[in-house]
Amino acid sequence: MPNLVPYPLNSRFRTRSGFCSLALTLTALALLPACPPASQDTEGGSSTSTSAPATSTGPDDPTATGFELLCQPGTERCAGSDMREICKPSGLAYEQVSCNKHQVCSEDTDGGTKTTCVGPCEKASGTPSSVGCEFLGIRARSFNGADDPAIFYDALIVGNPDKVQAAEVQLYFASNGSGTDEPLGDLVTLAPGESHIFKMTTSPIGGFSAVRSGGVYRVVSDIPVIAYQ
């Protein structure tokens, strides 16, 4: 009679548990190939995809609003002799910009789409002469009189050479140590052929040379005038 090998009491349960685990593993491996990825080729050679179609966006197009454009955005035109019109970004309306006094609207003559306001001051600035609409003056050291500003002072003399129009002249002053000027005194109206004296009462530059910030006078006119110090 063959010898019997002792068999542990719980070996049957371990063996059955291991067999069940192996069976489940084999079953899972057998089921995996039944779910191909979405990109796998089908029998007809085509592939399927669940992704949404790509879309692209570009800059806003004024014509995409469904409205008919009145003008091309940014273009300009003259509306009358002293009014500029600039097409708004929407292309559905114009924005009006008035020219200053004595100015007229001028359109580009080379086929462009820009406008400018042109007056006698703009014309004078392009002509080399002593006639203009803006002048600067600085009080310099002088030995021609006393030190008391009430007795001795420098001055800016402004004259209106126009034979028809009156000139409106304003004096500005940037105080010592300042880089910004402000109106000094009231606006002066000069009739045709009339002149006016603006006193420069700030302290002069001491010595023969110096570096100073501010202390500058500025004369501004709405039509060309002549000025000297």
C-alpha cells in the first residue's frame, strides 16, 4: 500500500481560491480585445473619431455684422469748410471734428483718405520769415538800466501786420524751476496794424552764463504776427 502524504486541512481552499483568481484573470484578458480603441481601422479601411471639428477665429470683420457699411473705418472727409469727418470703427457713422478759428478743412490731393485743418498759422510755419503764431522770450542780463523791474525791464513787443483781421494774443510764462507754462494776464486783441508791449519782469540770468529751468515767456496768436524782444 503506498504511503500517504499528509495534506493540510486548508490547502483545498487555497487551491480553489487560486484557481478562481486564475480563471478571472484569463476571462479579463479574453475580453480586452473585444473593445478596440476609437482610432482603430475598421474592415472598410476608414477610421472613426469622436473629436469635434476644429474652428478658427480671426479679427473682427465690420462686414460680418450684417449691416451695410456707410464708410470704411478710419477714412476721413471734409464736411463743409471747417469740419472734418472721421469714419468710426463700426463703419456705420462718422465722427465730426471742428477745425479751429481761421482754419479750413483740406483733403489730401494725392488720392489719400486723410484730412487736415489748415489756417494762416500752418501756412506761416512753412514759410521762412519773422512772421508766425508762436514766439519764445527769455530775460537776459543787461547793463542798460537800473535793477528795479519797475524802472527797467525787458519786454516782448507784438504787432499785427494783417490789414483786415484782428489778432488774439496770449502771453504764457513758465516760472523759475518749472517746465510748464500758464497764462499770464488777459487775452489781448490787436486790431490790424496795432502793437502791444508785454513786460518781462522775472529776474534775469545772473553773471555771464548760467543753467536755469523755467523763466521762459511764450507768446501765442491765432493769426500770424510779428514779435521782437
